[in-house]
Amino acid sequence: MRLKEYKLGNFVTAFFIIFAIWQIVAMIINRPLFPPPYVIIINIFQTFHSQIAIHAVYSLIRIIVGLLFTLLIGVPVGILMGYFKKIDVILSPIVYFSYPVPKIALLPIIRGMKNIAVTRSNTLYWKTIDHFIISLLSFSN
């Protein structure tokens, strides 16, 4: 059978049957090793709100900042490379050279270069740059 032929009601029914069996088995066993489903669902929501949500927000901010910097720098440079042959001739080898290298492999090199320039006065600046670089490398192909 194809997935289209299944009805939503069948999935909902199966879901409730599985949870009912789980609840009954948990009540019979009555051990912390096999908690009932409602305890796990409550724990998931509490953990998400207390710990995971803030990290998800920070990750989303890093993604947005990385994409904005990419759009602000990459798109104009790409347009310039498309319109002006001289700029294309100058920048194409740099772009093509980076294709076979996985971007995440460049991270230790960039961090090493960053650590040479770090002093106490600009540590916060470099931490921000570090997050930006990680965002860029994680979203490049």
C-alpha cells in the first residue's frame, strides 16, 4: 500500500493504542526503569523549555547572522565576478581552490590564525568572529 492510501485516523488510532499499551505495561511493571508515557512527555517539555530552547535560539541567531554576512559579502562579489572579467580572473582561482576542501576542515587553520592575533583587549571581538566563521563554514557547500 502507498502512504497516500493510509488515512490520518489510522495513524492516530495506532498512536493511541501504542501509548495505551505502554501505559498499561508501565503500570504493571511499576519501576523507574520503565516510566509511563506521560512522565516522559512532561520531562521532554520541561527539558526543552529549561535547557534546549535557549540553545536553539542562539543557534538560530548564528545561522541568521552567518547567512546575512554571506548575502552581504558573497552576492555582491559574485555579481562583480559575473560582470567584470578582471575581477573574475582575479577571484576565480581563490573560489575554485576552495571547492575540493571541505569547509569544516578549514576551521582549525582559521582558529590557529585567530589565536595568533588574540590579545586580552579583543577577546570578545574574536569570540564573535569565531562564531561567525563557524556559521559560515557550516553552511557552505
